[in-house]
Amino acid sequence: MSDPQDPEAHPPTAPQDQVDVRPTGEQTSPQSKPMPVWVLLFILIPIVFFLIGAINLYYDYDVVKRYVETEGKVLDTRIDKYWSRSGKGGNRRRYRPIIEYQYTVQGKTYHGERYDRARISSSSRSYAMNVLAKYPKGSVCKVYYDPDAPESSVLVKKISILFIIFAVAGGVLTLALGGWILFQFIKSRTGQAQPFDGPAGGASVGGAPY
């Protein structure tokens, strides 16, 4: 009969094999890199163009749809000259036609000086001169005013081609960039799933399949 205190009677138990329970195909995804600043700017620029075009088109349409016509009189005309920063980093002279006129709504006289809603200017002086040539001082003119706010008026109501270009170009570029970003995101997600080089079955005991 063996002595329970005898260490030879009870040899030490071999350590149990560690079980690797990592599922096949799972791999820790690498840490994603932050998006470069120039990429963010490249994305934001067409969005800004689209918003500028869309918002101004909305207001142009509101003028065309709601403003009411009445008769007015031209009081004075002039050219507003100012400097504007150009895309090349320098300054460029801009010219905007200013036409002072008066009109009457329900017996009350109002004054205005806005040719169009957006107050569009040009780098060409001839643009402003051609506009002023249509409105000689003292002449009768058509005035379009807001029936809800008669003090707001213009001499022409139109939808600007410039804002249509902004909205269409900005919208197309935004959709194109959005599609490219989505494609890159899906591509990066699918590229992270690398198959694990291990035995079939999904788990192993002591480095051997079971």
C-alpha cells in the first residue's frame, strides 16, 4: 500500500494543452489611417458649390413665382465699382449697375435700387453700362415686388444661369465623389478579411486539430 505522503506515488499531472478557439478566417483588422486634409477639402468644395447654386436657385424661383408687377419711375443710375479677390490671389475690379427707382403699392410709395435679386456684377464695365442704357433717368419701368413685403423689389426677375451651373456641377461632382468614397470603403472592408492559415474545423488543441 502506498504512502499518501510519498511524492513518487503521486507523480505530477502534466499540464493541460491550451485550446485555441480562434475561428477560421478571423484576423485583427489594422488600424485605419485618418483621411488626409486635402481629400476632405476636395470633397467639401463641390458640396459648397452645390449649396450656393441650390439656395440661390430657390430664391430666384421664389421671385419669378411670387413677385407682382407694377409700374415705376427711374430716379437715377450709377455704376458701383469695387475690388474683389480673384482666384489667382490678386484683386480684380468689379462693376455692378445701380438703378434708383420708385413705385407705388396701395397708395404707398417705395424706393428701390436692385436690378436683379442676386445683385450680379461683372469684371466688364460694358455689362453695367449696357444695363443702365435700358433705364434712362426719368423713364417709366416695370418693377416686381414681393406682395408680402412690398419694400422688397427688383427690376428683372429671372433664374440665373450661373447658379444653374453651380448647382449642376456641384451636384454631379458630389455624387461622383460620394460613389468613389463608398467604393473605397467597401473595398477596404472586404480587404480586411484575410483567411487564417490553420487547420480546417475552426479550433485546435495543443496545435493539432481535433
